Amino acid sequence: MWRDELKDTDLEVFKAEENETRRINEGLELIPSENFPSRAVLKILGSVFNNKYAEGYPGKRYYGGSQFVDEIEVLAIERAKKLFGCEHVNVQPLSGSPANQAVYFAFMEYGDKLMGMSLAQGGHLTHGHKINFSGKSYQAIQYGVDRKTHMIDYDELRKLARKEKPKIIVSGATAYPREFDFKAFHEISEEVGAISLADIAHIAGLIVGGAHQSPFPFTDVVTTTTHKTLRGPRGGMIMCKAKYAEAIDRAVFPGLQGGPHEHVIAAKAVAFREAMKPEFRNYAKQIVKNAKTLADALLDHGFNLVTGGTDNHMILVDLRNKNITGKEAESALDRAGITANRNMIPYDSRKPFDPSGIRIGTPAVTTRGMKEGEMKEIGGLISKAIENSKNEGELKKIREEVLELCRNFPVY
């Protein structure tokens, strides 16, 4: 019904939505930060909860008529607490970056030292990059990975923390294919008197599914997005120890945000309920199985992988031995119906817009029901597309193979 209404109201937007649905169904989505939420999540995103202003928190709003948004926000909070095993939750952050900003705002003054992973070596913009608010507002201390192993050296991390004594130490990344030792990060933070902050945006679904170690109960504060591996709506969340609850809540509202997006919070509640089901644990573990199988397939096809493989949902491919840049590879794969993203590799000599690598992941294809057999096939398709990056005829044939594979695993 609503799609007919959209078609009658705005044909241009309707056609764009039709084309995006077709792209999703007919292609392989391998960007590790993307996923396909359920129809229930999408439905509540377009619900009447979109209409309600509700500045404040449940039971203490600055607007009347908030009894039902209170109900769904409390549901989201309590489900998240149970899901992650944490003491306090704020579900109002609009996304991961605002969540990180709120944590910094809660515990630091402008100019204080913030220690996070370098964007060029796997971190996120909000972990202290110089062009981001986090690098402009705070004195950013950046750690990276070992030049040979491309993995975090925790002894070097400790030395840097002892030398700089930051107010917050951030663990977490956007392009690091190995597990984080959250306990080690917290112990280092404790030693230097810093708040330990785990940004689990990429791996939240793996954590609740038992496929990655958890930062709880020792980490002071944890931020996450609610999409990616958690497979919910686009949004953010902050979890923390009870003693930090007031500081976090005041930083989110009134510190940084006004009215929360209650339709998104309702969708978060639905996604958290889905993640509590036994089948979600199977899903999370299958993501990792698929990533490992795809990594092995790429190695068999002669690709070099950063760190030699993966422990989580993502693979970082070093393309230098294939004589193709990340930008060129992304374009060729796209023309073959495979969506990935160009990405810098550690100690990359190229620029971010045209780096030496690509980043791929398995959350979305695992949502479709694909397993190890399909991962081996996908590894072969990627290899053929890269080898034939300038051969449009071959890329068209590969696209037909992709389409045939996708027909067996419809999304929407």
C-alpha cells in the first residue's frame, strides 16, 4: 500500500528506491559495514514514532504525550542491557560518531589528550584524525600496527600510553581484521589513569553472538552503531558502568543533541529483540566462518591479505601484487555486480582516494543465507573481476554469474 502511495506522490523517489532494491537483490554486498535489516525493522522506521518530539529521557520529558515513546525507549534500553550485559545504556545517539563525541564531551576538556588508532592503519575518523572534530578539539595521540605483522603491539601501546598519559584510550577500528584484546586495553588505561573506551561499531553483532570477545564487564564505556553486524537501523548507542551514567546522559542531552529520533529507537528495540534469539548466535558465528573461508579462497587465488587473514567479519586486501589500485578494483568489481570499498592498507604509500587496498566483509551475504560454498565461489568471482578489470565483455559475463548466484538468495 505505502509503495503505491509513494509512486503516486513522488515518482522520482519511487524509481530510485526500486533501483536500489534491484541493486541489493541482484548484486553481492561485501562492504563490511553494510547489512540488511529485517522488514520489521524497516517498517517501524517508517512508523508514527517519526512524528514525536521527546527531548529528555523516559519519565522526564520536556514535551507532553510521551508515554508511548517512553515505553519503546525503555524497551530498547532494557533489551540492550540484557543483550550486552552492561549496567547503563543510552540509546539516543544518532550514530557512532555522535556517540564517540558524547563520550569525549563527558570526560575531557578541549585540548586534553585522546589516544586512538590511526585512520591510516585501521582506526576511525573520530579516533583522533587531524581533519575530524576529534583531532581538532583534542590533542590526538595515535597508535598503529606493527610494520611487519600489521597487528597491534600491546607492549608498544603501553609504552605510548605511559609516555603521553591520555584522558581516554580508544580501542576499536574500521579496518582491522583481527580481534581486539579489550582487557589489555582496559588494564593499560587503568595503569595511566585513563577512561577505557571500546568502539565496537563493526563487531557488536559478533560480540552478542559469541563470535568475538566482549569488552564487558571491565571496559568503562562502550560505543557502537546499531547497524553493521548488529543488523538494526542506522543509529548509535553508548553503554557504560553505572558510575558514569549521569555524565554520559548529560553529554548526549542536553550537551550535544536535542530531540531523539524515537522511530529509530523503536527500530533499535526490534533489532535487539531479534538479536536475543538463538538463530542470531548462529548468524554471528556464520559471519566469521564465511569471512575465514572467503579469506582462504582469496589467498588461493594469489591475493595478499593484511595480517594474512581474519578473525572477524572483514578482510583487508593488499592489491599491490595484482598491479591494480583500490579505486580501480572497486570500480571493476562494481561493474561485475560486487560492491566493495577502496581502503588504505597499513603504511600505504598511496592517497586515501586511490589507495592500495580494498576492504570486504561478509555480514550482508551471510544475512542472505550464503555459507562456505558460496564464499569459495565469490572468491573466484572477485579474482576474475580483478584480472579482467579492463575487459568489459568479461566483466559482463561475471555479472551474469553474480546474478545467477544472487537469485538463490533473495533479500527484499
